[in-house]
Amino acid sequence: MSWKAQIHEWLEHHREEGTRLLQSLVRMPSTQGNEQQAQMLIAGKLYDMNLEVELWEPDGELLAKHPYFYSPRSKFTGSPNVVGVLRGSGGGRSLLLNGHMDVVPEGDMKQWISPPYSGVVLDGMLYGRGASDMKGGNVALLLAIQAIRELGIGLKGDVIFQSVVEEESGGAGTLAAILKGYKADAALIPEPTNMRIFPKQQGSMWFRIHVKGRSAHGGTRYEGVSAIEKCMIVVSELLELERVRNARIDDPLFAGNPIPIPINIGTISGGNWPSSVPDIVTIEGRIGVAPEESMDAAKAELAAWLDRLQEQDEWFAVSPPRLEWFGARWVPGSVDTGHELIGVLTEQYEAVLGSKPAIEASPWGTDGGLLTVVGDTPCIVFGPGYTATAHYPNEHIALEDMFRAAEIIALTMLTWCGIEEEATK
Amino acid sequence: MSWKAQIHEWLEHHREEGTRLLQSLVRMPSTQGNEQQAQMLIAGKLYDMNLEVELWEPDGELLAKHPYFYSPRSKFTGSPNVVGVLRGSGGGRSLLLNGHMDVVPEGDMKQWISPPYSGVVLDGMLYGRGASDMKGGNVALLLAIQAIRELGIGLKGDVIFQSVVEEESGGAGTLAAILKGYKADAALIPEPTNMRIFPKQQGSMWFRIHVKGRSAHGGTRYEGVSAIEKCMIVVSELLELERVRNARIDDPLFAGNPIPIPINIGTISGGNWPSSVPDIVTIEGRIGVAPEESMDAAKAELAAWLDRLQEQDEWFAVSPPRLEWFGARWVPGSVDTGHELIGVLTEQYEAVLGSKPAIEASPWGTDGGLLTVVGDTPCIVFGPGYTATAHYPNEHIALEDMFRAAEIIALTMLTWCGIEEEATK
């Protein structure tokens, strides 16, 4: 019986165990600062599998000195990273498998059809915050490693499994693992791509723009300048900049994506009295950064675009919109589509699912940017789960996809890292 | 020496006393719920002048039954109205003089060059919240009555002086005085018209519009619908409705007013995460109601205008903007420009200032709408003070205008109400 057949059978026999593990993880609300319980569960699994385990809280002071550090917090007490190394016998390629354990808050409770941390299974779907993003992917990694361990398959190359914190807030967990020295010949992150392969990912940064007006009584509003009306001009200009930036994108991996690198305006607020002319409106948003673009170049382009307004509008000449960069940012990343890990993964995908995988550019950032750019480890993203449900009420994952992803990843590990003894049992 | 000359002289000799009275009133921060101290000072002045004084807290339960009642509160404990009646000898026309004692909050403290309740005088200007809106006008009324009393002039018609609460929040104080039975042949309110005469005033109402979107991750924002972009359409439509409504205004009293009855959008808020597509944006504003228009007609027109969006936009067909009416409202009012009080006031204005007064329609609502429409007392507005500084930091009034207004109003009282004995002293 081939390793492939044995891995398939092992996974078939561990469906209940895998589902229970995902349920346990989803039932631990591992929002920022509350990851410890879930991380201890993972550490326990890694000890059980006899991996070399390291568990540590990221060092905020050390991180703060790094140019790629961003986090809304400076201390990581109660938020440990966990790494487990499956040491190879030598002579093979190493593989880094990375997933994040932090989840975004549950949002509007009223929109959840079942409690947000229920882990309830309905029609093959497991529901709960983090099911897709990305505890399902983490379980797929653990199942792949466990199958290889329990079947007694010896790998030549090292496998480094990382369960990190802080991905949702800018990647400080993965950065901390990079600073610990963890690197490999290639990396895979099973974020919810819905089983597509993403060799490239856009980055993103948050911006805030303050648009001024001049207050006046609403009954004589012509004596003032409405910051809401002025803000509408700024919003239109941002939409125009988005068109200009996206018109430049000709990468076939973005084919079919209506807006490869969106500028999203997420919040707006201003004014304080219905019958006064509002004198300030503030918008906050994110600008997508193309996989091969530098974050500084994207910042400069947005700033210059807003500066043009001073020539186009008398009011803006006197009171220009004020731009700030704040909050989270995700580094863009790009791995050549000819990279061997993509070839191996594609082969195994076809072997398991009988069709070709979609290869696309990611519409969002992941910790893969940091691994590729800062961690010297080319990273691709491939995993089960649905982007569309991540961050929203009723997040869920198809369990079938989780098990299929585990099978594809296990087979990819075998081919990429090499098998110590080629003899089948 | 004519009464006119004596009144002028009396006022010249009472400049310091009048200034001190305005300072005392400005130094009492009579924001909503805190009017009692200032009202007691007024009541004391009225007792001193031997008027028939009534002091009472409006009855919230009684008011609540009235169709024109609006207030954010239902109890008026600590917020008394004060009325003083100068009873005439009979045979003359009665005059109601109304001013409000409530002031709006001081707003952003940092923008005040001196403390907001200082009453400091600089270059003939008295500074402080309420100086223009409208304690200066109230002092002008009191000086006019005091001059007539102290000079021993007997009037034929009654003069009813009202110092009311709650004008800034929809007029419950004046409504309470109407319900007490106070009425007269005509009324004058010395709101800060900067010495112009306003026979007509627009009304206004507050509205709130909720504009829905559909949330999505900012990186795939094309999967969502931005409530900010949809709200921009609603804002444009409101500006268009404003154009349509104002194009109908052909009253010469609005000549030179760029937007006679503005629609002002005062606040905007929506979205909760920079990298999510916002699913709801709410705007709040005020719609001006033409002097001869009904408030219901204005409401219906705005509602119908928004309904059109459902035909123009697929998204709005499914998720139409939701309109609510909330908060304050001010009844519009109109007095014929041929009204005799306007004639008398114009004559006295010319006699005192040597030029013709500007006669215009008011760009904002006052309690005059209630007096005209509900109180059966045709009301015009004329007073010292600057609209442009009312409600804003560094509110101030020219003391010279306050004394000139007092003189014009005193002479108007003489002519309107009639003098008991025509003999000059």
C-alpha cells in the first residue's frame, strides 16, 4: 500500500478526532491577548508527537526596534507563540508551515445564527469565529504532521510548524519567530484561500485622512464650508486613484479580479450638530500594495495624489486634507510562479482532487509577506476555508476541504522534504 | 424736551448699568436646565419696575399633549419662564416682547480667546456665550421698559415682556406661555438680526437618514457594497433637492440670500474597521421650511425625493435609505410686510439711525413661528447682535447696537401702544 493510500486511509480514520480538535480550538475565543489556552493545546499536541517544541511570549522591546514591527500593543504577556520542529534525517529540503491562532472579535452577536464560539457542525460545515481564519488550516497542518508521525514516515528535510499570535494585527508573532532564527527553504500558510494557491499577495496599510471645513449655522450654511461635501471630493479622488493604480496591474495571477489592489474606505465620522455646518470629517481606510510594489512607494503615491487637490480646489489650497498612516500594515510578498514548491503542491493537489488548482494572487495580506521579505523563506498560501466568511458573522468551514487540504499538504511534505526510506510498507 | 429726546438721554445715562446687567446675565451659564439664576435676576428687575410678574416652571405633562410641543426633556424643574406685564390704561394696541434666556453650550473651550462666560468688554464688544443670542436683545427690551417707567410715560396698550426657556431646543418655553393665555396684537423678538427686520422666518426640522451597504473584507471590497459610496449619492440628492426647493422661492425678502431655505447635513458617521466595507452610514441634518410652507409638506417632499432613489439605483431598490424625523423643530412664520408694526418699527429705526432698515426673511427659526401660528400674535424679529457669532466660539455683541435697539424699541412701544397723555414734560 502506497504512502499516499496510507495517508488517505489514516485521515479517513481520524475524521472525528480532527473535527473534535477544530471544535476545541473554536471554543477557545483566542482574540488578541487571549491566545494562551489555545496555544497550550497546540503545544500539547506537538509534545505528544515528539516534536522539538518551543513556547515563548514575544519580546515587545526587541520587536519594537525592528522596522517591520507593527502592533497596537507593546507587551505580549499571555500571548505565546508555539513552534514544533520535526527534525529530518538530513539531505532534504526544509519546509516551514505557519498558521495564526489569533482571531478577530465576533462582531455583531445578533447576526450569528448560533453562538460565535460554538463549533457546531451543520451539513458538513463547522461554524464559529476562527473556523476558516484560520483554525481549520492549522488543524489541517497538524493532521498532516500527525499522519506522517503515526505512519512512521521518515523525512529527510526539517518541518517547522509555527502557531503564531498577532497575525490579525500586523504580524508581530511571525516576526518574533523570524527573529528567533526560524527559516526554511520554503513556507506554506494555510489561510482560507478556498483551496486556491496564492504565490503572490498584496500588502496593505491603514490610512486616516482629516478633511476640514468651516463651521456655520445650518440656516446660513453658505457662510461655512461643509467638511462632508469636501470629503466627498476626497472620496472620489481616492476611487480615481484606485482606478489608476489597478490599471497598471497586468499580472495574469490577478486575471478575473475586478480590483486587484483595492483602496477601501472603511469608516467615516464628522460633525456634531444637525443644524451646524460640519468643520471636520475623518475617514479611515486601507490601501492595497501590489506584490512587487514597495510600501513606501504606495505611501508616496497616495500623498502626492492628495496634494494635487490643492491645485484643483481653492478651499484645499488653504486647508489641505491631512494624511496619516496608522494602525496595522501587512507586507506584500511575491514568489515566482515557477517556484518548485508550487509545482509540488500542484501535483499533489491533482493527485488528491483530480483537477488543476487555481493559481491566483491573494486579495489580502498574510504573514507570508513577512516570511518572504524579512524571513528569507519564500512563502505561498494555500488552505481550506472561505475568505468571504472570515471576519463576518457565521464564519464556517467545510470539514471535507480541511481533510483534503491535510492530505495534499502531507503529500507535499513527503515530496518536498524527501522520504528517508523509499520502500513502501 | 420730547419723549424721544428724553429716552435717548435716559439711555445715555444708563450705559454702565445696561452693560453691567448684560455682563451679569452672560456670567450665568444658562444652558438648558440651568436657567433659574438668570430668570430670578430678570424677575427681580420686573418686580423693581412694578410690573405684574408671573414666574412658573412649564408643565411637561400639559405640553406633551400639544401637537407643536417638542423638547428633548419632559420635566422643566429648575427652568422657569418669567413674564412681566406693564398694564396699559386702555384703548391702545398691546405688544408682546419675547426673548429666550437659554443658551447653547460653549463648545470647544480651546477656541475661546477669553473664558466663554466672562462678559469681558473689548473695543465696545461684550464677549461671552449668549451675548448675541440673545441676552443682549433681552437687555435691550428691559432697558426700553425701564426707560418708559422711570420717565413716567403712561401707555394705553399692554406690554407683555416674556423671558422664556427652551428656545434653543424647540420652543417649549414660549409654547408654555401661549398655553397660559398670553397674547397680544403683535409681537417682537430681538433675536440677533444685526438690526435688520425679519417679518418672515423659515422653520426647520431635523432628519436622520440611514444608508445601508453590505460588509466585506476591504481586500475584496467588490464583494460588498460601500455604505459610504451609497451615502455620497444620498448627499448629492439632498443637495439637488435643496436646489429644487430654493428655485421655487421668489419672495423679494429672500433677495440676495444665496440659499433661502438650506438643507444642511450636519453629521455623518459609519463603518467600524478601516479594512472592512462599511455596511451602514448615518447622516443627520436640518431642512429649512419656507415661511408659508407647512412642515408636513416639507417632510413629504423629502420622503418622496428619497423614494425616487429606489427607481434610479438597483441597490436602493433592495435597501432603500431609511428616513426619520427626530430632535428639534422650529415652526415657520410669516407676517405680511404691510403689517403696521413693521411700519412703526421702520419709522422709529429711521428716526434713531437716520437710514432705512433692511427688511429680510430670517435664515433661521425662532419662537416667532409659534407666536404667529399657534399664539395668534403676529411676530416680527428685530434685534442687536450677530448671527455669525451665535452658537460659535467668541460670541459677542456691539454694545452700541444694544442701546440703539433699546431706543428704537422704546419709541416703537410709544407709537404702537399709544401714550396716555400726549403732553411732553
